[in-house]
Amino acid sequence: MNAWVRKEIKDSIRWLPIGMVLMVALIWYLLASQSPNFFAWRAESLFTLAWFVSAIFATFLGLANYLPETWGSARGFLVQRGLSLHRIFVIRAVVNLAVYLIAMLVPLGALAVFRFVIGTTTAPVSPIQVVPSVVVVLFSFSFYFGAIAVACRPCRWYGSRLFPLLASLAVPLAAVPILSLPKMLIVCVFAFSLGIIGMLLLAASSRVAFLRGPSQPAPSRTRNISLYEKCMMLAAVLVATVLVAVFFASIFNNSYSRVYHSVGFTKEGMPWLIETRYIVKNGSGEQLHEAKFAISESSEDVDSKPDVQALMQGIGFSYPWNYSENFWDMKYVGSFTSADGYPLHVMGFRGLLYVYQLDALQHSRLIAVVVKELVGDAGMQQAPFEQTPRLLTNGSNYPPVLTGLAFSDRNPSSTRKPLGAGSFTIAATDGIYYVDLDTSKIKRLLDSNVRAYSYSSVANGTSDSNKLAVWDGSSISMFQCEGSALNGPFQIGERITTLSTPTDFGSKLQSGDVQFDYRDPDNWAIAIGYSRRNMVKQKVEVARSIQKEIQHYTTTIPESLSVVNLNAMKREVLIAGSSIPPIVLATTGTIAYLLGDEIPELFSYLRFLVAQALLSGIMATLAARWRGLSARQVASWCAGGFLIGLGTWFLVLSIYPRAVYTKCPACNRNRRIEGEKCESCGADWEPLTPLGIEVFEQKNLDAEAIEDRIVLSQST
Amino acid sequence: MRYRIVAGSNVPIFRQIADQIARAVATGELKIGDSVPSVRQLARDLVINPNTVAKAYSDLVASGILETQPGRGYFISKRRQVFTKTERLRRLDETIDLLISQSVSLDFSASEVLERVKELFAQKLCVVPE
Amino acid sequence: MSKLAIEAKGLTRYFGTKPVVQQVNFAIPVGSVVGLLGLNGAGKSTIIKMLMGLLEPTRGSCSLLGVESMSLGPDERSRIGYTIEGHFLYSGMTVRAAEALQADCFPKWDSLLYQATLQRFGISPNERIRHLSRGQRAGISIALTLSSQPELLILDDPSLGLDPVSRRALNETILSFMEPGGRTVLISSHMLDDIERVTDRVMIMTEGRIVVDSSLSHFVSRLSIWTCECSEPLDRVQIPGLVSRRQVGRQSSFVVVDVDEDAQQVMYRLGGNTVRQEESTFDEGVMAYMSRSRSASSLIPT
């Protein structure tokens, strides 16, 4: 066995450089994009690319080791030895896993070491960011098993041969929740266990495929393929159906890149909700779409109010940052002064705030590390106190639209001149802080919860930094500010007014945005819009004061206009979407519900879903009958068709081999060629009709006689 | 003596061996009591299946040319007739049939053939013709 | 009591809707050297692959050394030697490394035998397999197979492309393999001379069925060749036991199995006094069976 192990090591080690080069190329690509490309710095970009590379390498490794063995007589040579195929499979799996891990993890480890060495001085990165990539690399080993199944299952290349790779695709999906770890711990544990089960399943089915090898699907067998392989094919069919459905849904779907709501007022002071969507129409470019809705009771046709003006900038029900907050990455902090990216503030681990200066070439450089009540210099990495990781709020609560993008302005330009890093004001969840790097002082300007904030806007999209509105989740306060947040020193002065914003969203409220227009103490308007996580329920509250007369308006944006529904409105999208296997829709719907999302789209799918389930059942029945299955099997596949969807048809065809019939001489009806008895009449197979030229020596050469003779002659 | 066989010839291998031994006995190359190679030895020499040799030997035993002594091998036996007179005649006739047809096709007369048969008989068996 | 080394019962295999092996039955006792003959595509390799458990029978069963072929385990396999059609080897290895790998997988490995067999084929152990000639590769393949000291040897067309010297070496090797007794060989080959020399029993396949299963001498003794001159076309003539016919000019020859009165009558009616009868040789007999399947459609009595 040792010689065999040596052979396997020799065979697979030659693929090691290929994997290494792939992985190094990927890391090089990431390192090369060292501009302030926030996405490239994040763990998930490394994760995605590592997934891609490791999937390719694992597939390659499996095919390279197993495919040549299916050519010509190689398999006979492999099989015919006193070493069981099972053992060969295990030896290979271990050796190849080692090669795979070395090829994938050594470069990742080198990256981690590199990041540890350079620390955070050039970019907000840390060695721990490679951890999700390591996890996805581990899970991507499923592609190795998939590739073995591809190599060993003797199906047609244009048939179901490549399907195991689709099943393999499902396994690394289990690694995805790790990217949002602190929040989704339970989901993560659940997904990991599913992923491990999937991996074991794939390993088992590829083992069976290898053991049975090309002998497996005799053209017509009543014996089924193994349960493992059935599961694998089921997973593959589910993945394939989902991919196809999503592909067609995305073809028909006009994707909405951004949706803003803003509030405008008529001359009479009646507020109007103005909805603006930027639509990407099937990838053919961006279009602007605008709609207006009356907020107040006295609803009139919007078109009869030509002088409706948008006083406010967009109220952000826009998508929150795509960067989900996670355990691995540092958090980008919304600071009053960093709206345009100069400088860059990043919340690191252990409650440290990193301040980066971006130069003209867009290279970042760490200039300061800020702890709660101490401002250190760039060299200081250790925090004197580490118990306050949530000191400063993170960027995701502050969508960029809040401070930067102007309504109806396609290419928002900076309205503030870039600052030096000398001082800045920053919003934390527990207040607003002024940081002066020159004097190493942090001053708390406002002692209050901060869920959202805004400067007063003046006409044409600029803002007035002397007026600040802060929403603490239950009320909005307006403050008169002294000095400038831009130029420091900055002071938050007296509270001008406070309005309570009752909300029925409760704990599920995820994001909110404030807009604020201030003319003088008697004339101002405030709007706050907030939404739940899934953006289905969005609400706008408006308060305005005209000559000290304060009016409150509140309205819920119709669900039909919610971002989710906008995406799902077209019927073609519904049809394509409902061809997602019902079992998958039900599972994801349940998970979404458990996570607190509402699932209204499921109901719009329903009628199509029923139609497609029926169609699937019929097709599955036909396929099962075509394959000559028994009545009970046909019935269960019909039921399976309802659950598994349109792919069932293909699943049945790929699981069961083609039925071949021949005429039974006894009853003259068709019978399966592989059965020992005729299904109709129970007859055995009759001996072939003699050709009249057979020569059979009845008395077989008696072995003993032969031996006797030889022994006899030997003894002479 | 040297045995040689040709595979794929008109005559099956076992008969080639039997013929060679029979001829050797007839020409006196092998004498009564001489041993022939063991089955295994001959099979190895000729690169043929031992069973083929065994078959040849057992045919020769049957026709009385060889005899087997258990534990010692095969020997040329004393001439003894194992066939009846009629059987012997029948076997001879078979061969003469062939001879006659060949002679006719080659345009030999009966007397010419007889003459030739006598000559060759004398040559092969080294006996003076009467 | 004689044990069976190989057994097939109702062995049938389809490729798609095409039957390649049809209800084959045979039993090979321990101690036989059996030749499996047939045209390319007659089903020899398919039978051997099914015997080796490389291909699953559509129905029926076969077993080696008393173990069902599809469930041969490492223990049984190490008692079986199998040279593969085309002599597949891991060509990147040296001859010595190939031995090390194989020795590792077979408990009864005989290194001396390996060296001896290599010598017979004139191969040095340090050469890399991919640099060797076809004959030498065959030699290694056979050496690798035999040195595991199997009880049962299955050779799938081992002499394909071998020069006469290598073929002789192969025959010698097979025969010396048989010497210890208690061993069995199944050879599929197209080399009729080799088969005639080495085997004691032949099986001939045509179109997926076994039509001859007999010792060589018995097989030959039941065949006869008839020739006659006849001007009329003979295609429609029915002769009982007719295996094949050839026609060169006016001269027709028939290979007939178990000639009886009827057949003789038909023959004499056709050819009158030009009819002659000869014994068939092994070659002619096998050829007759093989060529029969080429023109089978016109010969099968309906």
C-alpha cells in the first residue's frame, strides 16, 4: 500500500503548481487593486475570488486524477489488484486533499502574514479577513468529489454527466453566511452542518461512482443507482432549476438600481411625496423614472400642481450599503467630514478608529488611530481599553445618499472642499464627537442616541452646516450649531425644537433617513422616512412649520411601490420565478420569515406555482412511465414532481436507465431484457435456437485426468 | 531424435507427434524399450500444451506403439496388434484410396505405383525386397 | 472432484438495444488452457470484461474462482492475473517502479519470476516503460501479471502486434505458468497457431454466442471439408451442418460439421463425381466459423 501512496503523491503533486499559481494570481489581482476600492479590501471580495479559484482547482484535480482512468483499458489495470478500490479512493482523497489545501491555503496564509506585517498602515485590512476565504476553500473541495462523479459516471457529456458539478456548487453556498457572522450565528451553524452533510453525501456518491465505474448503467437495469447518487442528482437538478429560473427572471426583470423618495411642497405648503427610480432596463442603460404622490388628505392630481418643488433631498429608502456588517472587516464610519472620502474613517477591531488620508493618487495612508478618549499617532496599534467596540456607529446606518447625493442630480459633485485630517466630527451611536488630532482631544458634542442625522438643506442641493437634525429613533431634534463641522472647531448649540416620530415598525425598523430644510425659526420642514429591512414597508413622516404653525403629515408608501415589488411586478418575471422548485421557494420563504422578513412575493407567485407544479407532475409521470417504472414508483415521482418542479422530468431520466424491451417468445408481449422472468407471463428465457453448427464436447476435459497425466509424465 | 511440429498445418499437432514416433519406430530410429521424452519435457521443447503431447502418447499407446510404465514414463513397446485384421485392412484401404486417386491424377499406372511402393518400402525399412 | 475456475450462466450483455453477448454458458475447470476465438466484435472482450467485473452483465451471471465477478474483492483479485487488451501500463514509470507498485498489491509476489520473465523478453529493469517497444511492453505486462503467482490467468489478446520471437516467449511463459498444476488460463487471441499450440480447449464466438466449446481434437474431428465442381450458383443450397462455403471459379468448398447421409446426398447431387472429402485442419475449422458470421445472413436456415 505504501508504494501506492507514493504513486498517488507523485501523481497529484505535479498539479500543485497550477493551483498555487491560480491562487497567487488571484491574490496579486486583489493586491494590485490597492486604490481606495472599498470592495476589494473587504473579506467578501477575497471570499468570492477564492471560491472561484478553489472550485476550478478542485474540479481540475478530480478530473485530472480520475478522467484518464476511464479511457481505454486503464480501469482494468487499476481494478485488477489486491488493493480494494475503496482503499484507492481513500488514499487518493487524502493525498489530493493535502495537495489542494497546500495549493490553496499557502498563498492565503502568505497573504495573512503579509497583512499582519504591513498592519493597517496602508489600508484598512487585517489578517483575519482571510478566514472566510479559508472556510470557502474547505467547502469548495466538494468540487473535487463532483469532478470524480463526472469522470466516473458513464453518462453522455450532453446529458447528465456534468450535473454533479452543480450539486458541488450547493456545498460552498454553506460558507456564505460566515460573511455576516455575528448577526447570523445560528444560520451559520445551520448552514455549516448542511454543508458538511452535503460534502459527505458528495464524497459517498463519488465513491460509489468510482467503485462501480463504467460498468454502472448497463443500458437497461431495474436496479437503481445508489441513494447517494440520487441525492446528488436531486441537488444538482434543484440547483440547475434555480439557476435557469433566476437567469430568465433576470432577463425579463428591469432592475432598479436606485429608488429615492423625497418630499416636496406646493405653494400652499402641502407636502408631496416624490418617488424617483433609476431603472436599468435589461442592461441597456439607465433611465430615470419619476412619480409623485400626495401625502396629505386633500389629494389632488399631481399634474395639476406643476409648481410642486422638491424642497428636500431624497429620503433614503435607497438600498443600504451592500457591505453587510460583519466580523471580519473593519467598518466604514460615516463622519460629518468624510462624505466625499477625504479622509477615510474606519472602525477597526477593539474599538479603534483608523483615520486614513487619501492622496491625489488615491492611495491611502494611515495618519491616526483614535481611541475613545485619546488620539494617538499612526504608530499606535494597541488600544488602552478594548471594552468599547461599539463606541462609534458604523457606516451602514448612514447611506451615502444622506449627505452626498443630491436629488435629481445624476452625477453628484462634492459640495465640500477636502479637508486635512487635523480635526473632524464623527457620529457615533451614543452621540456626536469632535476629534482634534492636533491636540489629541475628543470632545463629546451631543449626548444622545443617533440613528440618523442631517444638515438643513437649502435650495439646489447644498446644505447648511449650521443647522443639524438628529433622529434618535423616537424623536427628531434640531440644533443650532456654531462653527463649522468642516473647518472646526465645531460646537453643537441650543436645541431649536423636538418632534416625536411615533412609529409602528417596532424593533424591525432597520434604516431611516432624515431630511431637513430650515429657513428661519418659524419656517422649516423636516421629513423622516424609514423602512423595514426588506424594504417592503416604507413610511414617511413630515412636519412643517409655516409662520410657527406646525403641521404633521404621515403616510405609508404603497407596497406596490416598494423596491421588492417593483422588481417582481412583471408577469414574465413571475413565471420564471415560479419555476424555481416549490421546495426551494418554501424553504427560503420559511427562512426569510424566521429572519423577520415578510414574504408577500410568494403569494403573487402562487397561481403560476400551482400551474407549474401540475405541469411538473405530469412530465415526471411521463418520464417515469417512459423509463418503465412500476406503478408505485410512477405515483411517487408524480408527487415528487409537485415538490421538485420542472427538473423532475430530467431527474427521472437521469436516475433510471433507458428501458430496453424485446419480444417474449412465450406470450409475445414486450419484456425487459434484464429480468430473469417475463413481467407478463413469468416465463424464463428460452435457450437460443441452435444454428446447427454447434460443436460442444459434452464430456468436459476432466481436470483430474489432465493432472494425472501430467503428474505421470513429471515423475519420469 | 529430434521432434518438430508445425502449427497451423494440415495435420493436427498431436498427430504430427504420433506420426513422428511411429515413423521413427518403423525406420528403426527408436527401438523397443527406448524411452520417449516425458510429456512435460516434450511439451516444453515444442512449446505446446502438455495435453497435446499426452493425447499423442495415449493414441500411440492405444495403437500399441508405446507402453506406459507407471512412475517411469513411456517406452516403445513390443509390436503387438491391437486391431483386428479387418480393422487393419480398413485403415490400409483408406490410405490406398488416397494413393490411388493421387496416382490417377498424376497419370501413373498401377504397375508403376506398385513398383514405387516396393522401392520406398525397401528404402524406409531397410529390408531387401523379395 | 474438479473445481470450476470460470463459470458463466446465461450471461447476456446489451449495449443499448444491441445484444453483444447472448445467453452464454460455459464452465472452465481448474487446470485448463482455454482459447477464446472470434472475429473482432464477436463479444470476446465483453465477456472478459464481465468476467473481470469491469462490466456488469445485463442478465445472467459469471464467476471467477467461485466468486461472483461483480463482487470480486482484493483477496480474490490477488489470485487472478489479467493482462489487458493493448497491455496498458503506467507508462511514466520505470520497469522497476512498476514492479514495486504491483508487488505492493499482491501478497504472493515473486520477484525472481519477474526478473526471469523480463529476461525472456529482453527488457532491462531500469528503462522507462514509455520508451519500450510494443513487444517489450507486452512482456512487462505479462511479467507483472504472472509474478503475482495467480491461480487463474486471463489474457485478452496478448499477442496483438507481437513479433514472432515475442510470441514464442509469450507461449513459453504461458506454458511454464501452467507447470505447477492447479492453474487455469483463458486466452483470447487471433493467433490461431498460438492457440493450437498452447490451449487444450477452444471456444469460438460468433455474434455474441458461443458456437464451439470443445477440445481441439474433438473440434477438428467433427469437421470435414467437401469440394466439388458445380456450375450452378450454390447460394440457395441447404446443407445440414454447413458452416461456411467458398467458391473460387467453378470450384466450391464447404466446411460441414457432423456430415450425415442427407448432407452427403445433397453434395453428390450437386457435384456428382467431382465431390471430394477431406479432413479439416484446426485453422480451416476456425476460419470457417469466423467467416460464417461475416456472411451469416445468407446461411442461417429460416
